[in-house]
Amino acid sequence: MSANSIGVAVIGAGMAGRAHAAGYRGAGTVFGLDRPEVRLVAIADINTGLAEDARRRYGFERIEADWRALAEASDVDAVSVVVANQLHREMLETLLAAGKHVLCEKPLAPTVADGRAMARAAAASDRVAAVGFTYRRSPAASAIRDELASGRLGEVFHFNGHAWYDYALDPLTPMSWRYRGGPGTGILADTGSHLLDLAEYLCGPVTRVSGGMLTTVIGERPVPVGPTVGHGRAELTGESAPVENEDIVSFSARFASGTLGTFSASRVAHGLPDGLAFELFCRNGSASFDLHRASEFVISDNAPRPELNGHRRVFVGPEHPFVRNGLPMDSPGAGHGTADMFVYQARSFLDQIAGIKELPPCATIEDGVHGLEVLAAVVESARRDGAAVDVEGKGNG
């Protein structure tokens, strides 16, 4: 890396990989102009057709069929790892050892043991190693976090969150890595991990879970002829394979602060393409957010006169995190979406590499390990018919 530029690459050219690629492409257009240039170097994927498509769309210089070429490439300084969870550990460890900065998608790894090994590798390296919990970059959720930090809403009594999606409701959605791996590797790891991280971003660490329940609604799925991309249909072989993980999960949690949390996640929720949402209830107010209405949030407090008090809808604007100079049109009420959050995440990761501290840093590998510890506690609670299970690590000494 030179003082004037950072060369970036993405491993994985599927749906989330493209979001990272687009994020890097947009990173140079947001916030200050006193940053190193972003060089869009390479997209790596064993599906070279998919990689070439992403390369052309987002302006990267070349493709690689083998991700290991990125570890050896002198023009690559930072890499996003955006592939199946079971591949994360080898890639992160290899890239860090080669002197690359790494942004790894969530969940960090398939097991706590793998995650802890990755944390040791990160601790032994002087490179930036981060986890892609993208919803930390939501202007609305971040504005709610600022209200909590200010003390204006008071003590948080209850966090209620759900991550409801419909991508697996179609029984003809083909078998892929998302439906393999055993209890806890389904919707809990896929989008439940996002919900848990957002809850902890707002309320602090979870220390205990209880009432864990896992349910599989569609017990087998058709086998595709070749690799699949995203959640769409594909050409099928006529054979089927058993689903190894859960479609639905629910559980309760206790935060270190004493706050109660209630959670549910589903990948078979009819009519909800991206249903991440939460409500917070506090001593002096409340707040809520729904990703389907990403550019607004709802809040109540004791500021208005009693006869006018109640929940009020706030449209995100330049007074809120990430919006000023983070959108081409950064005026009050201007819309944004998840793609913008990937831009903010890429910008923050690149700023950490450059030593610029204007934006909040990305989630750490240790944050990712703690998330795995919470997921493991939920699975253990479900295995023990809903029994309370303490979370290892952060918040429990």
C-alpha cells in the first residue's frame, strides 16, 4: 500500500460479494476527499463467468479463479471475504499472514473454535481485521444509538427484534451451503447474526439466553445441476437432499445491563423480502426501526407537551450519522438503502487502514467471536428444551 492508494479485492462474486464490490466503488465518493485513492484490483471466484460479470459491472481490473492469487498479489492491500462460512477461516488466516487487511462477512466462522483461531491470527497480525456487520452503518439505527448514549431515553428495559425473510419459503429453492451444517447454521447464523449484533450495538453484550427453539419447515430441497447464486431457482437434477438446519428460531436473552431481549428469525416468512426490525422500550421513551423503511425511525420521549406526546416518525437527514457527505443528495428525507450501508462500511474499513478516525470503526474479530458464542448458546438452549445458558466470553468475565 502506498500513502496515496489502497488496492482492494473481493473474494466471492455472488449477491453479497457484489455488494462489497459496489461498496468499494462508491467509497471514494463519500465523506472527505483527504483519503487514499481506492484501486479496484480484483474479483476472485471459482465461477469465472460470475467473476467477470462483477468485474465489468463495478470496474475492477481483473478476475482470479483461485483466491490464493490475492495473497500473493503485490497490488492487493485489502480483501473482502464474502463466501460460504466454512471457507472464512483459511482465507482470513492466509491473507493476514500475507500482510493483507481483511474484512470478513458474518457470521465469522462455522464454529466458536474456528472463530477463536481467527481471533488469534488477527491478534498476531498488525493488519486491520474486521467483520461485516453492515447494519451498524444504518443512519437510522445509529441515530437511535446516539439517543441511547446521550441518556435522554434512559435505562433500556426491553429490546424486541425480528429478522423475517421469505427467501426459503419456495420449496423449489435449490439446495446450497445455506441449508447444510447442522442446528444453528440456518437462519440463526444467516440473518439472526445480524439482528444479534445490532441488538448488542445498541444495548451492550448478551450474557445469557433461554427459551431457544429451532424449527425446520421444509425438510428437503431439490439438488441443483451446478453452483447456485443467491436465493433464486436453478436447473435441477431431479434428486433431493435433506435440509440440515433451521428455518425458524426464537429465543430470549439477558444483556449485561439487565435489559431483556426477545428475538425471532425466519427464512420462510411470507411476503417479507428483508424484514429486519426492532423496538426498544426505555424508562423515558422508546424507539423503533424497520429496514423496509430504512430512511426513517420512530421515537418517543418526554420532550413534547403531554397532550401532544406519543410516537413520532423521524425522517433521516444530515443531522444523523452517515448522511452528511454520505449521500449525493444529503438533504433531509433523501432516501437511502442497504447498498449505501455497504459503501459506508467499505469507507470505514479503508479509513481504519489509513489511520483516519472520522467514522466509527468496523466490528472487530473479537466481536465476531462473541457473536458466535451467543449463537452457540442459543443452539444449546434449544438442545436442552429451552433451558437458560450462559454465554461464554464478553460480558461474563
